[in-house]
Amino acid sequence: MGKGVTLKENRDFLRLYRKGKNFVGSSLVTYVLKNRSNEKRYGITTSKKIGKAVQRSRARRVIRASFYDLYSDIIPGYDIVFVARGKTPYVKSTLVKKEMLSHLKKANVLRTEKL
């Protein structure tokens, strides 16, 4: 099982920030936009406002782990960017996962039926 394609180009992130639908939570901001391919593409952003390298790495790790848990339920054909907030490195991963699930449900990118 692949874990999706990561977004690396600045232009992809900027396109999502401009045109994507955003969902804001206390520890996570999610941007979602339909793409032209049939792939699940994702990116994670952590700015220096989050803290030093250790805190930024923890925030990315927590977000990535939550995304991988929900990966199989996401419909292909969407670009998703997760932006860490100041609280992200200090909260439990279950809270981040719960928030991410809520954002993805609101964006209608989760499969509703179980196989």
C-alpha cells in the first residue's frame, strides 16, 4: 500500500492556499483541492513560528502518522495540505487525528462505505 505522493513544489502549495477550501482547528489547518490526476497527494507545512527544529519535526511526525491512519479512507484525486499550528507539537496524536478526521469529513474526501 503506497502512502500517496508528497507535494514538494512551492507552486502546488500556493495553488492550494489560493484556491483550496480550508478548515481551521486548534492544532491543525487543512487545505483541500481536487486535482486532475487520480492520486492522493499531500503536503505538510511547519513554519518557524511552531518552534525550533525539534518541535517542527514532532509536529510533522504527528500529522504524518494521523494522515497514514486515515489514508485508506481518503478518495483519490485530491490534494491536501496540512499546516501545523503553535499547539501541534504539544498535543497528543489522537487529538490531531480527531481534528484531521473532522476536517476531511467536512471536505467530503472520505469514503462513506466500508468495503
